[in-house]
Amino acid sequence: MLDPELLARVRALGIKARTIVDGPRVGELASPRKGSSVEFAQHREYVPGDDIRHIDWRAYARTERYTVKEYQQETNFIAYLLVDASASMGFGAQGATKFDRALLLAGVAATVLALQADAPTVVPLTLGTTMEAPAPSSRRDRLERMLENLSAARPSPLQDEETRRPVVATALNDLASRSARRGMVLVISDLLEPLPELMEGFRRLKVRGHDIVVAHVLHGDELELPGDDLVRFDDLESAERLVAQPAVIRDRYRREVKAWLAEFAHGCSGLRVDQFLDRADLAPGDAFPAFLARRRQASRRRG
């Protein structure tokens, strides 16, 4: 689950939240709570009981009013790694399926977060998954246990129309309904679910103050529809089948896929959800680090 080169590149860039989030203990990120640290936040009027060491005497000399300096407390953050394990994630050659790529991304992200002293929790999403996830932790033994459980997961079996559920959208809404600390939510999925339900899940999480990142994992065959001979397509999440000749439908298919990707990107942009595309049929390496580099540059520009 860990590619050494990819792990090194991601660790060098770091995985940082773009919004102010909560954390269980002191770490590296700005917290919404005020405390004693090195980064000045604001002045406020002195009230009895305040530590007199925080009185700004220079301000008193100018205004003859007692004011107290407040500083931004620093904290680590909780990261919820939601890994799509629905049946469609099993598409691809053996050892190079979309789910294999999702495992790699989750393993690298969880490891880097733990090394940063942040607290990841990893949840494989299958039919009936609830958010009763392992407690977020940066402890090595707990991280190893989470990754072992994840590596043992397999894409869900076929479902009929009555049992099919959008596992990612369901998990997003479940998390949003809980009184969980606001943190980073990293979704790793092919997102082959109704977009309105996904966007509603993202919206509810943003309202709760979470920072959301989406790793959109697809296979090149899904994007390009190669081949010329007559082919039978089997839906991995139902018993549906379709016989078609790719050369006849390829142009229309690619237009539909392009429109779908554009609609998803537009929805994410409107909600300030960061996302990147990673192709499972290509060697891992550039997509995740390049995304983190762009994200860091964007944060610096805003800062």
C-alpha cells in the first residue's frame, strides 16, 4: 500500500488543511481557539482574571486603556479518509484496479498525516457502511491496524436495484450529521454516483466547517473507451449488460464523460472543494504531489 517514492514526495510537500480546523492537541495548524503561542491574533479589552503578563503596556501608554494580547493557538487536525469500496472500484487489470490505487493513496495520505502528528482515521465504504470508524490517531500501532483493515477490504459484490446505495454520498451525509470535530475529509472514489447527492453531502460538510479534498480515481478505459470490435459491457454494480461497438459510440461517449467531469468540477469549485484526477492505469507518481503543490501555492496566494 506504500510506494516509497510517492510517500517521500507527498511527505516533502505535506498535507495541510486550508481552513481553520479543530485538533485534539498542540500541533502545526491554526486553531479557532485563542491561547498562548507565538502568532499574534488580536487585542481585546482586559477583564478581571486575565493574566497581567498579556497586557499590552504600549497600547496602554497611548490610550490609557488596558488591553490584552491574544495569540492563535496551534493545533493538529483530524482527517477522515473515506475510501470507496463499491463494486465499480474493482475495475482494471489485476494489481492495477481503481481500488488498488485508492489503497495506495489512502496509505500514503494516512502515513504522512500521522508523521505530521495529525490524527487520521481510515474508513472503507461498502454497502451498509456507517461512520463507526476507528478513533483518529497518529499512534503507529493504531495506524498500522487501520491500514491492515483497509488492505483486507475488497470491492463490494454485485447489487440489485433495490439494494444499491450511493455509498460515498451516504457516508458524507452520515459524517455531516454527527457532532464530529471539524477537520479534513479526504474522499477517494470513482464518484460513479448521482452528482446531486454527492454535492449535497459536500455542502453539508462545508457548513460544518470541514475542509474537503477529493481524489477522483478513474481508469483510462473509462475515459477513452478504446477498442473497435463488438464488446459486451457488464455493469459491475448490477446485473445489467450492454452489447455495443466502441468505435460507433466513442465520440458521443467521450463528450458525455467530459460533460460529467466538467459538471463535477464546477460543483466542487462552487463549494470550495479541492479535487484532482488520478488514473489507475498509469504509474503512481505525479497526480497527488502535483495537486498538493497547487494547493500550497493557492493557500500562499490567499495568505
